Amino acid sequence: MPFIDFRSDTVTKPTPEMRRAMSEAEVGDDVYGEDPTVNR
């Protein structure tokens, strides 16, 4: 039986590609209508 680790989102280390995607992401506050991804 395989072991399933449900902590993955708290112990996973982002790769350089993941960090780049986060740093380049369009962001904004959806409550104030500033999030371009929500507005699209």
C-alpha cells in the first residue's frame, strides 16, 4: 500500500520555474476590481 503524504503543500519547495511564474504573475485585489485574471 503506497504512503500518501498530505503535507505536500507545506513541505514542497518551489522550483526555479515555479518561482519565476510567481514573480511574473499578474496580480491585483479582486474585491477592488484590480485583478486582471478575475476581470477577464
